[in-house]
Amino acid sequence: MLRAAGLSFDTAPADIDEGAIKAAMSADDAEAEDIAMALARDKAGEISRRRPEAAVIGADQILRCEGELFDKATDVPAARRILQHLRGRRHELICAACVCRNGALAWRYLSVARLTMRDFSDAYLDWYLGQVGEAVLWSVGGYQIEGLGAQLFDQVDGDHFTILGLPLLPLLGRLRELGVIED
């Protein structure tokens, strides 16, 4: 997304324990929005402390369906179970993004998209999983809406970029304000 928008950048994995953060916050009954924001902030903050000269972007996405939170599937059978659970239901993709500079938070943004998955058959699910293969493990809901995953839905309400995992337009606006990219 960033490259397609004309940005040049480096990537670096953050050294944080996402599972432990999610577990601790969930145990404290934190809202999905707060968990997503904490993960995005911690990712950006950790890298920013290592690279204080950089404007560091951190982002995270949480899927919530009827109060239950979902992670990316670890294997295809787990993805199948997630898709079966989402089938015929409305869910939310909560996307948080942060920019840190010099180890400090310079910007944060939260966006929510609501998607209604159609009530597809088990035969269709089998076909879909056969077509997408391991790509079903790449996203929290087991779909890429910019591809074949679009066929899983009846309705989508919200920002397209939020669904892809990064609220791009607000981020670009803030990067302009910070002088990171040309205005």
C-alpha cells in the first residue's frame, strides 16, 4: 500500500510479544480498539527507540465478531473454522495506526470497517480454501477482499484501506503534516 502510494521506506519487525499483550489486555477486559491501539503503538515505539531519526509507522488489526476476538489462523483447518464462524454474520475489522518519532508517539488513528459475510455453502468454502491455499493464513479473517475473498461478502461498510490493514489516507495526511512526505 505504501509503495503503491509512492512512499519509499524500510521495514523492521518489532520485538514485542503480541500474544502476551493481547492476553493481558483481554484478561483485563480491554476493548478490541484498545488492544489494536496498544499493539500499533508498541510496535512503532519499539522500532522508534532503535531508530530515533525515523518516522516509524506501526499498525495492527483486530477482528471482532459478536464480542469474540480473532487472530490469524495458524493452519488451514483453523482458517476454515474462522470462516465458518463468520459465515452469515457481520463482523468488524478494527485497525489502529501510530507514528512514533524519537521513541515518542506523534500520531495515532483508529478506524473500524463493518463487513457482512454471506451465508455460503460448505462446498463453496471448500472451493475457496482450495483456490487461495496458504494465503488464507495471511489475514485475520482468512480473506483478502482485494481478491477472491470479495466473493465471501454481501456488504462492506467502511474504508477500503482499513480493511486492507492500514488507514492509508489519514496516515498520508499526518505524514504530510509531520513533513515526512511532500505536501
